[in-house]
Amino acid sequence: MTGRIPLMAGNWKMNLNHLEAIALVQKLAFALDDKDFDQVEVAVLPPFTDLRSVQTLVDGDKLRIVFGAQDVSQHTGGAYTGEIAGSMLAKLKCTYVTVGHSERRQYHAETDEIVNAKAKAAFANNIVPILCVGEGLDIRKAGEHVAYTLAQVDGGLAGIPAAQAEQIVIAYEPVWAIGTGEVATPEDAQEVCAAIRARLAELYDGELAAKVRVLYGGSMKPSNVAGIMAKPDVDGGLVGGASLEAEEFVKLVRFRD
Ligand code: PEP
């Protein structure tokens, strides 16, 4: 993890209304202290409808928690009912946005081309994309998980210049481990995270690859976080279920304890 500050990002998915969001962020802010924030970047990714409330709280109380969105439109604006533009997220001071989460790929038919366009839309608005990649169970069983995941990395990064790529966060999330309680072993996580970093070195260069944070996501919880975070190419977690309870999420932030 040389020189890279770990990132723990809570993907709340379609959970918590704006009042519940405020309550959870307040609990996190109360439980975490400067030592935590010096060692780990802590991010929450609430539903769109919560963002304004979270922003007001974070700004007003000068919290060190950062926040972002779970999706962004590939379009800049106009007749796209239900979509949210990158400029709107930037106006709310979003630091991050996830692109290509497996649930978006599966339920909203997002292809690598769309994910790539969304990553570009994020960068165009100075928002850092968290590019989610990872294989399903059939692909893992066939032993093709590394090649499959790297193809998603290639697709997601197509045409993105080094000056932007060096800021990106990549989250390796094996689909079979998301929300299933089935966690990848630390070795599984390390294998693919290291392969992603090696691919970044091929696509760009070694210096850039050494800067990019590669996260693991998939049923990360207090009982397994230390083993996963001990791996040299894992720089944090994209956390679903365990990010909805302050106590659990704080334990993940304090993975070293
Ligand atoms: C996720 O949705 O990105 C995720 C990793 O979920 P969970 O932690 O619940 O498996």
C-alpha cells in the first residue's frame, strides 16, 4: 500500500432517506477522530436524494468525511428523464462517483462503453470515478476472472488520459461476493488487485500504477477486513451492507486495530 492513503467508501445503495442519512453521518463524525481521518479517507456514497443534506452537514460542521454519488449520467444535460448530470453532482461538491457497479451493469444494462462515458463525464466535472469491475461466479469457476476483470478495466479507461487516470479509484468487486456474505479470500483479492495494477502499468506507466488506489468490495466486514487490507495491492474497501451501521463501518475504518 506504499504511499497510498487507504479509502473506505460506503456504498449505501438504495437505503436511507435524507433524515436517516444525516443521522448516520453524524454518528460517523462523532465516532471517528482526527487520527482516523489522518490514516484513512472515509467516504459515503448515499442515494441522490440525500446528497444535499449530507453536503450541508459536512460543509456546515467542517467534517472530514467526504461524499459522492452512486451513478452519473453520461450526458451533460437535457431530455434524459430521471438522470443526474455530472455538473449537478459537482455543484453539490461530490468528490466521488461510482461507475459500472455490477448492479448497474446487471439491472440497467450498462456496457463498458457506457461505463467509460460515465467515467469521462465524472472527470469532466472534476469528480473522481470509482470504477467498479469484477467477475460473476461462472467466470470465476471457469478460471477466467483475471482476464474478464482486466477487459472491464481496459473498457472503462479507454481514451482516458494519464492526467485523469492517475486520480481514478478502481474497485474490484467479484459479483459472487456482493451482498452474499460470501467473501473473497485475501489471496483472491490480492491476485486480481495486483493484476489490475499491473494492467495500469501497461496502459500508462509504473509510476501511475503505483499511485492508483485499488479497492476490494464484496461482503467486507469487521471480521475479514484486516486480512484483506493486509494485502499489498488492496488500498481500501467499497462497502455495501456494513456501511449502513455506524459501528460496523467505524470498525472497517479502524482495520488496523
Ligand atoms: C457493494 O455494493 O459495492 C458491496 C460490496 O456490497 P456488500 O459489501 O454488501 O457486499
